[in-house]
Amino acid sequence: MIPPLELRTGLELEPSMAPSNQNWRTPPPNTPADPEEAPESSNQPKAVMGQTAVPPSTSATSGAPEPAMVVAPSTPPAPPPRSSKTPHSAFLEAVSAPKEVAGRDSGESGSADNTIEDHRAGDDVAGDDVAGDDVAGDDVAGPDAIFKDSVGEDTVDRDATDVTSSDTAGPAAQPVPPEPAEDGYGGVAEPVREPRPVRPYPRVVAVANQKGGVGKTTSTINLGACMAELGHRTLIVDLDPQANASTGLGIDPRSLELSLYDVILRDVALEDCIEPTAVKNLFLAPSSLDLAGAEIELVPQFSREHKLRMAIEAVVDDYDYVFIDCPPSLGLLTINALTAAKEVCVPIQCEYYALEGLGQLIRNVELVNSSLNPDLEISTIVLVMYDGRTKLAGQVVDEVRGHFGNKVCERVIPRSVRLSEAPSYGQPITTFDSGSKGASAYRDVAKEMDGV
């Protein structure tokens, strides 16, 4: 006969924990009803929590042992209900809530590191049981309770809160960068750059680029007309033997008695050959075909590089702007223009070949600056004939802007048929088609140059 086994689990089994066989409830013979009253026996095995134990009784009729019983472990207490507030919202409430200091011991707050370690070790911080049974009636304090006790219960002063904010409130929210603004054409506008320097009047600007067909004459005429619209007295000096600037403003150079040829080679006063145009405040010093041989005739002349400078200095005080239309070469006429000017405006066609000649022009400007005109500098670069349908145009724009910075005008001149038609009518684009995209673009470039 198997000796009876005494269960000493320290827990009373609930009816819901009993197995399906109910015979074990009947105490076996010679066994007290209460397990605590049974005599202790050193040779009786004791049941261990969570292990299988043999029931203390056997069947009287069959003598076979009853089914084994499994003692289930005790159910742990339910965790405290989690708060619906996030750590970020709790931290904001703690910062915005009024602070109560009265009745609190300032030494109880402690440092940030000690506060966190005390919470983890279950010690009392500021008189509250964080890890004990007094928090929400549970054995283990939840993360929200620890967070609120360290930040939101006014037990930590503002200095300690600032120190522990990176540990208790989580990572700080990163600032959201503003969305890039859009320009008037649906594209992303360029970031705001440094303002262009304001230059004093009168300003003498040489529009130069040794490559032909890049829009030097078109830019000279239209920039002069836009400056005249802004109220500046403007003079255009046509130094190109082709005389395209003269015909583009409605003046036939063949019908004139005096031209720039007479001013440079015969020492005629520039004031005597200046002609008014149909645009208010806009004047022209016309060219002639005789200038084609002027470079050869200037070779034996004394101070040949300063001929145009001396002529312009006599009338420069009567104007706010003087634009010099240079020929597509780097001969003596262009050297005269660079010597007479204070600034250089370079129109660049948005194509690959325009970039090749730009380097040579920059070297010539540096040579003139070092030997003939120390005040000369490249002040403005205008991107012309821009075609937004091609990737090449965009690549040229990025390349030029990345190299020259704020010298490049923000507004580009688009390729426009109206800009090509205006010279045939002897008018600038501002009078030929004032509402066209080309007129608007040149007005913006003129305002950039003028610092408006």
C-alpha cells in the first residue's frame, strides 16, 4: 500500500482548478480533513509548485491509485492599465503645468541620473512608492507611472527636468523644413541668394562676348530700353561694325553724317553724333560700316586703347547708364570698350559652345584689368536663349550659376520669336510687344542690375 502523500503548497485549491475526476475530494481513511493537522513525516515527499503530485488517497474498492493531479501555478496580478497619453504629451503637460514648490523638500528631487536609478531599484523618490504596492495598487509600476512620477508630479524642479528631458521624454522633435516656394512658371524657385552690390551712377557697362550670335545686341537694346522705362537716362554706344544696334532702334546709319568711326579716328566729340530714339530717355551713338577697318587704322595711333574712354568721359555725367555693344571679337575695338567701361555684362547662350568662349573672355578681362583698367570687373551674366524643353539648357544654367554665384541673374531670357521679330520693326521688345515673356524677362534682369 502506498503511503499517503501530504500536499504543502500553502495555497487552497479553488474548485475551478480541480481536475475532472472528483474522487480525490474525499479524504482517505485515517487522514484528517485539514492537511495542516496531519502529522509531519520525514519520509513523505512534498509537492512542489508546478509539478505532478500523487493524490493522498487510493480507491477502496479497486486498490488502484487515483489519477495524478497537476497543481497550477498562481496567476500573476494583472498589469496596471496603460495611460492613453504618450510620453511627449505628458512631458508637454508637465512643462506647461504650474509648479508647486511649497511643502516640498528641494533635496528630494536629486539629480537626473539618481532619479532614474532610484525608480529602477524600487526606492522611494520624493516620498512616493514608485516600485512598491502603493502605485495603482499593483506590484510593479508601469512605465507611465514612472514617467509621471519623475516628470509630471512636480517632484523634480525645472533644472532637473531640463537635464532629464532627453532621457525621460524621448528624442526631441526635429524641425520641419519649409517647403520650397514655387515660381510663377510652376517650377521650384531658387533659394534666396546674397543681394547684388549697389553701384553708383553713372554706370558704364560693356556687353561683351567674343562668340557671335549669343544675344549681345538684343540684350543691349532691350536692357537700355528697360532702364529708360525705369526713368534712367540711357545711352547705347554701337561699337559693332555691323551696326545692328542702330538698325534695331530704327536708325539708318547710312543716312547719318557722323558715327563712332569719326569719334574714334577723327577726334569728333561724342555729343555731336548722339541721336535720340523713339523711346523716352534712350539715346544712341550709331555705328557705321567704316568701323570694319578701324582696327587696322588704330594700330599706329598713340594711346589707341583709350580712344573710346576719353570720348565717353566727356558726356558720361549726362547719363545714368551707358551700354557699349561690342563686336564678336577680341580686337582693338573690344579692348577700347573694356578700357572705357567699369563693368562687363556677359550674355551666355544656354548651349555648350557658349561655355568654351567664356574662359577666353575672362582671361582678356583680367589682362585689361591688370594693365589698362584696374576698375574693370564682370558684374552681370545673363543667360539667354533658354529652352526649358532640353536638358542641356538646364545643365548650362547649373554650371554657370555654380561657378559665378550671384553674378548670374536669377531670371533667364527665354527663346522667343517676338524677340527675334522686334529688330525688324526697329523697336525694342518693350514697345513692340510689351506683354510678351521676353519683355517681362528683360525687365526683371534690368531691375536686378539696377538693384531694384
